[in-house]
Amino acid sequence: MRHTLLLALTAAAPALAQANPQIDYPAFEALTASVAPQRAQRLLAFDAFKAAAARPGTLLLDARSKDAFQRGHIRGAVNLPLTDFTADSLAAVIGPDANRPVLIYCNNNFSNNQSPVPVKAAALALNIQTFINLVGYGYPNVSELADVVDFHDPRVEWVTG
């Protein structure tokens, strides 16, 4: 009985995968593969990240939850949670220039492994999804903090509250 149900579900999976035209996993896989080489060239060491953040017009985007952002973030960061990404919300935060430099970071850039930056599973680090989403929404000029730093390091300029 169980084996029959599993076979029926497995056979139905391809049809179910295409049932919702608003969800396209094959397109996500293709986007992820196409973004990988670009992301590899856009990883910045901490000092380069700080220098880029100081340039006029650069947006430091924190895609963590609103709650995590309020508990602490890098000075100058703007919060738009990944769960709130839409074409309109991104345009409102980033502005009309799709080539505006956008810098991102996530919990896994910090060694503290405590609130507000508990370490996530490496393969599920927020930077990965954020990078893919930004490029997928048409923002190609994204760079990502590559290093792991202590948020107590004064160079980070961590803001709480």
C-alpha cells in the first residue's frame, strides 16, 4: 500500500511541478547556475566591502528579518527582508538605477553565532538567496561581504536598537 502511494506520488510529481505557472523551479535552477560565476567575482574582503559602502550612491542592503535588523545591523544599512522582495519593493529601496551598486551581508558573515546573527546552514546562508534574487530581479551590480567578522569589532560599526 505504502509503495503504491509512493509510486503514484512520484509519477504525479512532474505534472504537479508544472501545475502552478507562478512557480518555475527549472527557471530558478537556470538562474542559480547563471549567477554562480558572477557571484564568485563579487565577493569582497571586509576592507574592500567597507570602502565600497563608503562610496556615494552605494546601497548597503540588509535582507534579514525586520526583527533581526532592529536588534543589530551595520551602520548605514537599509533593511528589506528577503521575504518582502518584489519588483516594486526593490525598486522603491534601490531606486531607478538598476546598475546602482548594492552590497549585501548576512548572519553567516559574523563569527558570534548569537542574536541577532545566529549562523545558518552554510548552503542556506541568506547571502546566496539574496544575491540570486537581486540579479533575478534585474540588479546586476551586487557585491557580497566574503569575510567572517566579529560584530564587536569596531571596524564593523554595528548599530543596536
